[in-house]
Amino acid sequence: MTDFIQLLVGGVLTGSIYALIALGFSLVYRVTGVINLAQGAFCILAALTCHSLQAELGWPVWAASLGGIAMTVAAGAITGALTFVPGLSRLSNANMLMMAAGLLTMAEGGILVLWGSQPYALPPFSGNRPVEIAGILVPTQGLWVVGTTLLTIACLWYLLARTRLGRALRACAENPAAARLMGIDVPRMTLLAFTLAAFIGAVAGVVIAPATSLQFDTGRLFTISGFVAVAIGGIASFPGSILGGLLLGLVNHFATAYVSSLFSNAIALGLLLVVLVWRPSGLVGAGVTRRQDVREEARVWKHVVRLKPPVAWITAGIALVGAALLPTVLPEGAILSSLVIAGILFIALLGLDILMGYAGQVSLGQAGFMAIGGYTAAWLAVEHDVAPLLGVLAGMALSLVCALVLSVVTLRLRGLYLALATLAFGLLVDSFAIGFSDITGGPSGLVGIPSFAVGGFEFDTPLSMYYLVLVLDAVLVLLFAGAIRASFGRALQAIRTDQMAAAALGVDVVKCKLTAFAISAMLASLSGSLYAFFFHFLSPEMVGTARSLELVAMLVIGGEGTLVGPLLGGILLTMMPAVFQPLASYKTFFSGALLVLCFLRLPEGLFGGAVAGLGRLFRSRQAPPALVGEGMAP
Amino acid sequence: MMLDVRNLCVGYSRNAVLQGIDLTVEAGEIVTLVGANGAGKSTLVKALAGLLPPMSGTVTFDGRRIEALPPAERLRMGLALVPEGRQVFAGMTVRENLTLGAYADDGPAAIANQARRTQEVCALFPVLQQRMDGVVGNFSGGQQQMLAIGRGLMSGPRLLILDEPSLGLSPLMVAEIFQLVQRLRDQGIAILLAEQNARSALAVADRGYVIENGRVTLSGLAADLLHSPEIAARYLGVGTATVVSQAESARLAHRLQQAMQA
């Protein structure tokens, strides 16, 4: 019984931190309609700043904590003013979500550069000896955590319910257009909400820091916990967020104690998926639904300028010949290997482009399918001597099955909730990859994977893999270029532009979405298998959530809805560390920063931007500019 | 002259919706904007409230150019808009909605003004007084419209712009809204009324403007407009078919015949 109560206390302590992070999510969501995935970055930033102020400058704990919070709030305000607020007026909510993911990656990369990858630990505020209350041991830091959480909730409640500023914030949350009419400066209130969320996150980070180990990517864990909490509890409601946080803390503790610590995350995520199916808006519904008639489904859809067929064919031919001849001038080494990796990832990117660029379905869990494909093929090859080709097909089949099962969830969801469900799926696969250590080798990974082989031929050199991947990529691009110009592609684009109108025109929305989802899952799986065969090694973090976010970054940077564009994004992000060795540690930062920049400045991506630029150049030289039709939706 | 709009052009991205609007409102006047759905009435009132930036042209209020001012500044000068579709804050109480209506007033007398105006609004709409702490979401359309007008009055406007106040209300409620418009004018508030319901609007207004495709096509005394055959044919509906001249109907019949033969 004491054990049970001890667990209960532990769960509440952890849960109250989750609740605090969840509150930050909820605050930004209610005012802007966006899930700010960068929330966890504020926690880790404040905690690490606090650590540095203590360790490097010798500040006392209280001063360092305040300093850490102040600096994080300043960083949050600047980031908000430069990226988040300007983005809101141009991007759809789903794109804002991805931009926030870019901000998180950027913060992670920045922290990696500033603090390195080693873990840090902070001393507790008031000593290591736990307090005993009625036979239950409570760590003193836990009391600080609960106290801070309660205080923050009380202050936030007072601010929102009782003050003029709070009323204005709530007005923006409920109806931004009417709020403007009342003379409320909506962008300023948005920035205020974002900064306030940064403050809450920073406070959470500083008080939890002594109870956990801090690393550059701990921010992602904070984000994920807070996001799972808020998705379970109900993002549009503060009581829901708090409830979700406590529930998640309890589930984690009890699952760790009674099942296994390896599966505690999987259980929490399973719970989340059940909630998403059963009540997509969370356990506690909002008192008022935010007016979403304007923005929720809106996508900023710029017309993707495409090359004319003859130009496209000639360019593609030249590119293909160039790519085939490239290894003759390149030394076999890091650069060739990076190209192979980019080519392998491009297979997954093609699927993601079909799903996101053409069908408009956001997926933040694509690496989950890479993991399924990679582990299935690798495990079959290592443990059962199954031929790699068969293993690849088995992985694709398994991915297809998983995609169909997952689509029970995803077909019901759109936009934001779809992004959340796929993110949860990716995390779930992630935690299984860690949990099923007998099959996957656990966190340390699966070793001794053979090379890919067909018949008797082994693709055991980077050069042979290069040509294999080149042929595969070319065939797939050709195949999809055809499919996209056929009725399937038109149906997908109709769904993206207006699902209801597409359905009214007789497009079988469910079938098309399912097909696009299945295609993307199988391609990701294929990509994951080849990835494992190429590296002869596979670990969960190679195909984890960071990979999913990187894929999205590559897609957006390269250009959504262009098929070949993502290859540019893929090559750029893969080659950067190989070509500029000194910049390797900046890779994460750049990939996040580029993603954010692309969303703000170049929504059509590198490829789309280049084609549009070329088009303008030719047009101004040849004939009087034909403005008719430009800027119109296709 | 209280409000003077000169050659106002407003649009979304590259397409101008309003193409050179000229319009004036004198103190104590009721002026109505009549026009079909999509003619540009809502765009015009949004531009006047500061929600849409004009592409060109000037808006002068009380002798001061206001076309570049933010909504808050215009509210403080005494120009308020009651938007189309009411747009009340449904999750808040009546009191909170009214308080937000006075948000722009941040001067030293803000609290006193707010209390006084709340009383005035309650005197005007007793039903709001009774449900002061009720959440607005489950009010009837008429009650929400009253609240929207009350909220607009909270900033103490001298010119109140009403955008389609009769939209979606019962005939009884519509009549009440138009009576209210006259009462507000009697209290010294000038009214600019954008309405599809041209007959009722022209009946209470002093002057009227007809807007078509982003331009003022006709303007004058409301009484004259009400009896103008053009208005009758286009905006006053079937009941006035007799007003259409004999020549007109003969011409129409001729065209119909031609069309059928072709």
C-alpha cells in the first residue's frame, strides 16, 4: 500500500511538471490556434542557462534561476516577434505546426552548439534529503515543483479571468476579428501569449532541472510529454491541460513500476491514440470552440510553377546522365556516401510529397514507417538469414498493414489533429524500437546487418549502392510523374484544395487519402530498409522523431508538390556536414533555421523558387509578360 | 461634416473591390448604404472601421484624416462598427462583452465612463440587464444583436456604423432594430446603416447611397430613393413590379421573344 501511495505521489510530482508545460501549449493554442512544438525548448534553454550562470559565473541558485528565466523569456519574445507572429498571418495552422517543429529543431541545434552534447545535472534547491510526510518520502524538489505549478496556475487564472489584459487575450482567443474591432492589437496579444508561454516553460524548466538529466535534446522530450498531456486532456481547456498532465504523470509512473520502464511511453502514447479516436478534442472539451471557419483548413497555396513537358524531359535527361557520370569524377568517400543517403531518404521523401505536397495530409511520423521497414528487413536478415529483397518486401507489407490500421485513426482527422496522430504514431514506433530490445537491439541498436543483395549480387560498396539508389529513384520519379498527371494526381490535389468540393465532384476522398497514405508508408519502409542495409546498423534514433521532422524540413526546403524538389532539400541537409566538416555541429541548427526561413520567405521551396525564377527570366526575355492566370489556384 | 469619404479604393491583394467611393455623413443623420450581396458594403464599413487598409483615397472624420489610423484610435475618436453577423464573444458573459467594447478607452476616466455607459446600454436593452452574468453563447439571435449594438455603444461613439443588423432576425425583431436606430439618432448619434433590406433601411434613413460593383451608382434623400423606379425594380422586390414602366416591360417581352426564336 505504501508502495502504491509512493507511486501516486511520484506520479503527481511528475504530472504537475507535465501540466505546467501543457499549460504553455494550451495558452498559445487558445490565442492563436497553433500547437507550439517549441514549448519544450524554453524549458531546456532556461535550465541550461541557469546551470551556466551557477557553474560558470558562480551565481546563487535563486539569481541563476531568475536569470535563466529572464533570458529565456527574452529569447522567446524575440523568436516570437521574428517568426511566430509574422507566420500566423500567412501560414495555415498545420504549416505553423511544422514551423514550430522547425523552431524546436533550431533551438536544439543552437543548444548543441552552445552547450555540446554532454548531459548536465543541477543541484536541488534545498538539499538532497527527502522529506517524510506520513511515512511517504517526498523529494524536496518535488515540493518546489508542485508549489511552483500551483502558483503559476493561480497567477495565470487571475491574469486571464480578472484583468483587462486577460480579457483582451481571451477575446483574441475566441474571435480575433472582433477583438481587432474592439481596438485590441491582436498581433501584440499573440506575441504576449507566446512570451507568456515561454515564461511558463522557463519556470517549468528551472524547477524540474534538478530532478532530471539535461541534454541538448531534452527539450524534445519536454515538448512531447507536454504535447501528449495536452492532447489527452484537451488542448483548448486549462483544466483539461492540467488533468492531462497529471494523468500522464500517473500513467508513466504506474506503467514503469508494474510493466516496464521501456514501455511506459508506449502505454502513454497508446492512451493518446485511443483518446484521439474517441474524443479528438481531448477529455475536457472547450467551453467555447474557437472560430476556425477562416484558418483551420486554409492552406497558403501558391501555384507551383512547373517546367513545360519538353523542358522537363530534357532537364531530367541531363540530370540523370550527370548523376550517372558523377561518381567518375568524385572520389569514393564521405561525399559519395552522403549522396547515397540523400538518395535513400529521397525514396521516403517522394512518398511524403505525395502525401503532404499533393494530398495535403500532414505527417510528422514518417520515420515510424522507416523504422518498421528497417527493423523488419534487418531482423529477418540477421536472425533468419532471409534474403534482403524478401526482407524489404516483408517490411513494406508490414508497413502497409500498420498504415491501414493507423488510417482508422487518421482518416477521421484533418489538419492539426492528423499531424498530432502521426506524430504520436512515430513516437509509438520509437518507443517500441527501444522497448523490444530482443528484436531491435534496444537503444544501442541492431548490429551486423548484411549488405543489400539481389540474386547473388551484393551491393556492398557505396558505388554499387549509388547506382542501385539512382535507378530506384529515377524509376519512382517517372512512375509518380505519370500518376500525378493522371486522374489520381488531380483527385489528390482536389482533396487538398477543398475536400468537400472534391467529394461533391465524385472524388472518392477516403480511397484517395488511403492510397496516398499507403504509398507514403511503403516508400518510407523501403527507404528505411535500404538505410539499414547501407549502414549495416540501425538504432532507434536513426529513424526516430528527429528523422521525421528532418524529412519534413527536407520536403519543405526542397519544395512541396514538386516531386523532385525534395531531393534538393535532402542533398542540402545530408551533404552539408560531409562537405563542410567544421559545420557538422551546426547541422541541426541550420536544418531548423532553413525550415523556418523557407516557411516565412520561400513557401514554394528551393526547387519551386528556382523554377519560378527561371520562368520569370525566360518570360521577360521572350514575350510580353503573360500575367493572366498567374497566382491563381490550379 | 462628420464623415467625409473621398475616392476610396479598397481591395484584397490586387483586386480592388471598392473603386472610388464618395460618401458623407453629417452629425445627427441616418445614412443608409443599399446594395446587393457582394456589392462592397461590408468592405466599405470594414475600411471605415480600420480593419482593411485603403489602396487610395481619403477618409476624414471630424476634420481629421483617419484612413491610416488603427481601429483603437478611431474608436477613441468616436467611430464604432457593429459588424455583420454580430461577432459577439460567445464564451464570455454580457458584462465581459460590454467591458471589451470599452477596451479602447484607456484614459483616466475609463472606469467611470464604462460604468455610466453600461447603465445607458442597460436602459436601452433591459434584457441585457437581466442576463448580465449569463454566457452569451446560448442567447437568441435578437439578443446577440442587441448585445453587439450595446457593445458598439460602449466606446461612446458619435458615429455608429451598423453592418446588416437585420440579418437572420425575425420580422418583429427587425422592426425593433430599426426603431432602435431612430432612438439612437435622437440621442445624437449619427448612424451609417449598411443593409440589404433596402425598404426598411430607406424608410428610417435621411439619405441613402446605392452601391453596385464597388461604386456609388445613385445617392440622394432616402424618400426620393424609396420612390425611384430604378431602386424599386432592383432592390424593393416583387411587390413593386407595377412601378416598372410599360415601356420597360414591353422591351423585356421583346427580348424574351427574340431569345426564344434564336
